[in-house]
Amino acid sequence: MKESVFQKKVIKYLKDHDIWHVKYWAGSQYTKEGIPDILACIDGVFHGIELKTDVGTASKLQLYNIRKIRDSGGEAYVLRPKGFESWKVRWFT
């Protein structure tokens, strides 16, 4: 599954469950690189969700930001299509 298709699926799921979220668009002179693709607040907890295909790899900067979010008390992780169902069970049941 292409990352863009997976992204639409995750965003639809968040919308369907009325979860506050924002798709972070990087790449302009005013945005910071390495920020997770989706920032969300799930049950009062900040989530940084980096989306990858089942074979995609996170950059060193993305992994650094995931670690910084975790160090700050938030949840941050790489979410892949193969882990989507278990992610829904973990955070939405």
C-alpha cells in the first residue's frame, strides 16, 4: 500500500472517531523537518504518528523527533499498514 493511500485511511479513521489531529506538511521555509506526519490528541495524550509503508524506513531526524516526543511524555511511533489493526485496538478500545 502506498504511503499516501495509508495516510488517507488513518486520517479517515481519526475523523470517524472525532479525534483532534493535524496533518503536518513539511517542506516549506516555515516548517520544521522531521516532524511526524500526523499530530493527534488521543484520550488527552499527544501522539506523533510517522506513517511509513511496510518496507519504508524512518530517517535519523524522524527517529530523533520520535524520541524527543517520548522523552516529553507523549506517544510517538512509526505506524505501518501491517500494524494498523493492532494500533486501533491499542488506542481505541
